[in-house]
Amino acid sequence: MTTEPVVLYEKKGHMESALQAYLSALQINPALVRSQLRASAVLLGLGRYQESESLLHKALEIRPEDVLLRTQLAITLVNMQKW
């Protein structure tokens, strides 16, 4: 699944719709790291930090060296005051 149409939800402020689309894609293919990253960003924006953290840890199991994933995790942990 390409994420470009889903990003339009985000740009229009339809965060819950965007999140549901990303999560639906992950149900089909849990290895879609880009969808995990985007879903975690939406969750972060919604203040759902623990869910964001969980998704990022799953993504890092697939791509442990991914700098974007690690950066997003750091941002999430700072928001959770877990630094």
C-alpha cells in the first residue's frame, strides 16, 4: 500500500482516519515500516505516546539501524518524559 493518499488525511487534519488507514495496512502486512513510522507520528500528535512507542519498537525489530525510527522513538520518549 502506498501511503501518499493517507498523508492527505493528515494534511487535512483527519488524524483518526489517517491512523485507521495505517493500522489497516499493518494488519495486511505488519512489516510495512513506513506505515509503522507514519502511524507512530499520528499517535504522537494525538498524545498517544505509549502506542507510538510500541509501534516504533516493532518497527525497530525489522530495521534496527533505521535513523528515522530511532529519532521518532527519541521524540516519543521525550514526550513521555522517559529520557
